Amino acid sequence: MGKLTVDGFTKLVTWEATVKLNDNTSMGSATMRCDMVNLGIEKPVAGQVVLVGEAND
């Protein structure tokens, strides 16, 4: 758990992490989920979506 600050907005977040140890080497990764709106970032808006494919006769 820690603080995440983006563009002046600070929120408390929890990270999920995994670490693999192999002899003298360690490798890890961490992820967290955060609602962009809670950090003052507007949700992106996609334009119209057009799918193109073969017609089913």
C-alpha cells in the first residue's frame, strides 16, 4: 500500500506484486487498479466504431 500522485492528485493505492528468486537473480512485477477520474483524468471517449468484414449470404 502506498500513495500514488498524478498531476497533483494523491490517492492511497494497493499494489499486487510477485517476485521470483533464481540463484542470485530476482525478477518481479507489480500491478494496481485505479479509476482515472479519481486522479483528475477525464475518461477517454472513442469515436464511432466501424467493423468491416465479409457479408454472410
